[in-house]
Amino acid sequence: MEQRFIPRFIFILITYITGVSTVTLVPSGNPVRVGENVTFSVNPLIAIVAGTWQFENNILVFWYPGDIMVGNGYEGRVSFNQTSLQLSLHSLQTNDSGVYILQSVKPSVQAQVSLSVQEPITNVSLTASQTDLVEFNDSVSFNCTSRGTPITFSWYNGSSQVSTGVNVQLSNSGQVLTISSVTRYDRGPFTCVVTNSFSNGTSQDVYLNISYGPSNLTMTVQPEQLGYISGSNITLSCSADSNPTALIQWSYNNISLNQTGPTLRLTNTFQNQSGGYTCTAHNTATLRSSTASKTIQVIDPVSAKVVPVGDAPVFNSSFSLSCEVTGPVDSVYWMKDGVILFSNNKTSFSNQNKTLSISQLALSDDGNYQCVATNIVSNMTSVTYHLTVNYGPWNVTISGPAIAQTGDRVRLNCSALSQPPSDYSWYYNGTKVAEGAVYETASLTLNRSEEYVCTAHNNITGINSSATWNLTVIVGISSVVLTPSMSIPLASKPLQLFCNVTGSYDSIVWLKDNRTLSSSSAISVSADNTTVNFQPLQTSDDGEYQCVATNVVGKHASEMYNLTANYGPMDLKITEEKGPQLTCTATSQPACVYHWILNSNTNVGDGPTLSIPLLTPVGSNYTCVARNPLTNVTLSGTYTISEYNAASPLQSSVLQMAFLVLVLTALTQCL
């Protein structure tokens, strides 16, 4: 017992001497939910021998050397760690919200922190004073209720937050929303969102049925035009913004047609159906009505048709169009591509504008032509006549290769500007050889370096035009082969690569690894570029080589030659490793094959690694022979065993243990 109290006495003495005056209380959470726990910590941690934790004016914990006392009503709810000064309060309730104080005399400390205990938001509900209302006449109040503390209210109409205004008011701390003189846009859905510091809840949707209208009554006519040809089908439609849907009734010249519904259809109309049509919309809930009217004119039809006059339209010639009209007509005008035409130095009108004449046709005169016949209430546009000016052939052109190799079949293409497209004929040495825009020659020979002629003919304009193409035939490159001077290239030995080209060529280029080969002190290229010399071959020369022969037709490359400089074996080494085993290594291209000889006369294994027997006699000589399998060059080295089991101390100890067991067994039997 004395040993437990002496250190405590010293600790108290030091605390009194070195007192700290400023600390901060840190709760594990703030705010916290009802029913949760909270722990208050002291920062920085100081030594307090005696002190109190208080809530408002109530003592939670009082401690001093040797004892801790819990305040009345907090038994079982409070835990305190005298070392860390941490105070934990369990099963929190809303009345645990308030100020918590840590207080001591020596050192002089008084720190406090405010804690908020909040109840989560639950049971959010929304009710409306009424849901069936009339626009501009009625008002409505919404009441939002919930459980939880503390709470704030937000209101939403659909996805938009409700803002207060002349007709929108909030009361009872935001719990009640009142809308006076409702409009059709107040249909909802309305929701209220209740929140506190760490939770929120949303009510169910509440919709309002707001009766309104009819307003924005509109009558449309399809098709919509100033007048209608007898026999037309006309549809009149009325629509209005209304809830419930408005009842629509129709009248003609102020006489009821005894027809209801949003649509009135007039089929196969006659002129005596011209007049004023009215729709009346009535809302049975708001008791409001609205009307809209249209005047319909029906007359007998007029028709128009465009026909060409004279010969086909040809570039730089004259051309005329006639508008054939039936029915009463007041005026005729012409359009091109939807734009009205007027007379100018090229365009003129005659026969009461029914004839259109164009002098000196140009390509810009191509287009869609229509004549429009009109009377007082209607107009009729003819079916489109598409005018295409015929021309050409112009700019006859031949495309294709100008040079080709013997044995090739060359394709020549002929084209010309022409409307309609021209017919093409091909001539070789004055003889017709083919028809069509594309001509493919027979296999070329050296004596076929001749002249080809393409003639284009337009069947409408009757014009012919020609172009000439000269083709030169050369002897081509048939093969490019790369060969080495040695079948097995050896490092440090001379090597030559030859480029053998069959056919005519202009130049040869050497490539290494798809890049132009560069000369150096050890690599040279012959004057005609047919030979590469390596003096000598080095391992750095390894790579993929090609020679490329070029003529006017194109490039021809040899097959890729993979050059590898072979060498070795060199630098043979024998090392002893655990096992016991010997490992033999040598530098070589390609990799060496190995075999082992014991004492110069016994083959004992193949491969780079050899396992040696336990207790191998000292002085045994193991020779490793490394051989290059491509060049058959060999290199050998010898390893001499200098001590027993030097490579396997573990196996040696095992044998010694086995020997001891045998000795002990023999002694036991003797005794």
C-alpha cells in the first residue's frame, strides 16, 4: 500500500508546482443525437489531482486523491477517467443540452463547452386546408408537422423552392404556408422539408386541383390560306387553357351548328360554305366563357402547268417556257428556285406573262421553274419544271501513270465537264480500242511506248472533244535479294552483305532496323552501293538489314536479313555453391552447351550445373568443357576440391549425427 500512495503524493506535489491555467474542452460530437453517448476530452492534457465536472449548476463528477464521486441522478450515466480527465455521458436526452464546465483550484483551471443534444427528424406530414380551388377566387393553407428538435422548415412547389411574396405568406415559425388568390401554377406537388443539424425529413406530396379558364382561346385553320379551292378539306380547331376541359360549341354566321368538340371538319367544300365560323369555350367549374372566330372563303380552282417550247436547252442558245392556265386568272408570274423572276437583258415575258423567254442560256440558268396563277382569293402554283442546260464536253482530261514497267497493265481514266455525261472512246495508234471512261491496257512491252487518245461525245450538244496521253514503258525491277558472304557470321571476322538486283534501277539504299545505315571506321559501302563491308564484324552490328532499290516507278525492298554476330565461348568461370554443386558459365553467342569430366577421364554430367557427391576426395579435379553449338569452338576450365564437404555443411552434420546414433545403439546393447 505504501508503494501505491508515494508516487501519487509526488505527482500531486509536482502538479501543484507546475499548474496550467488554459485548456480547451473537446466533445466527441456536437451536436449529438438523442440516445447517443458523448465524451469530453481536455486539450492540452494536464495533471489535475482534484477537480469537478459540472453541467449548468449540477456537479457531475468530483474527484480528489483516492476517490471519485458521481453527482446525484448521474449514477450509471457518467464515467470518468482520472488519468485522461475524460468525462463520458451515456444515453443523452434533449435536457442534456447546455454548458459543461471543468474546474480545479491547483492548477487554476476553468474551461467550458456548450453541447447540443438533438432529436432526429421523424414523422414529417403535410396537410392542406382544401385541395379543390378556383383560380383567383380561393386561398389555401398548408400545415407541416414533425417530431425532432430543433427544426427549420423549407417549402417546395415541384422542384422550386417557395418564396414569400404578396400572395405567399409563412407563419408559426415557417410551419404554415398560406397562398391567397391561387393561380393555375400552384397545382404542386407541394412538399415541406424539415431539418436540424444532422437530419432531415420530407413530407409526402400534396397536389391541388385548381379550376381555371378558359383563357388563351385560339382557333387554327388547316391548311391556313386566304382562300380555298372548291372541294378542299378544311379543319378548324379551337384550344384553350382550361381545367376542367372547356366545353366547345360551334356556330356558322352566328347560327349554331349543333356540334361540340375541339375540331370542326369541312369536307369537299363548296363556295356557299364561305362565311364566319365561331367557337365558344365554357368552363362548368369557373362558369367563365370565351369565343374565337375565323372567316373562310371557298372559290372554284385555277390551275397552272409549265411546258417547254421548242428544242432542248443548250448552252449559249435561246429557250422558252409556257404557263398553261385553266380557270379564271387575274395575273401570272414566274419563280426560279422559289424567287420571283423579273425581266432583264436576258429574260423577257410575253402573252400576258404566260411565256418566259431566256436568250443565250448559261449554266447559272439551271434551276426549278414555276408559274403562279392568281385570282382575288386564291393562287395556284404549277408543278416544278427543272431546267438543265446541256453543255460540253469541256476540259477533257486523262489521268493515270506516265511511266510503267514491262508486264504491267495500266489503267487510264478519262473525264470531261459535260451535261449530259459524255460517251468516251479510246484510240491507240489511230485505231479504236475501247469505249467507256476507263481503259486498261494489255501487258506492256518495250515497243508499246505510244500515244493514247480519249474522245468525249455529247449526244445532246453533238460536240466532240479529245485529249492525248503519252505512256513510257521501262524494264522494271523483278527482284531484290540480300545475301551474306558467310553463312555463319563470326564476330571479329570480315563480313560482306551483297544486294543483288534484277532489272533496271537508279539507286540502292541500305537500312538497318528500318533506318538508313551509316558508315563508320568498321563499316563501309561500295561505290555502287551494292555491297556493305564489315571490317571486322562486331556484336554492335547485330540487327535487321535490308537493301532498297529504286527506279522511276517505285521502291523495291529485299527480304529482311537478321544479322547476328556469333562468338565465344569466352570468360569461363566455375563456382562452388551449396548442394553441394558446381556451376559453369561462359559468354557465348549462341549460348554454350556444357559437359563435365572428373580427373580428365570420366564424363560425369551435362549442363551448366553439376551436383558432386558427399565426402568427395580432396584433390579431385572437375573439368567443365563449354562448346559453341554453332561454331563448335570449345573452352575448358578445372576446379579442384580442396576440403571435404566444403559446399554442404548441413549434410555433413547430418552424417555425423547418424554416426553418433549408431555408436550409442551399440553401447546400449553391450551394457
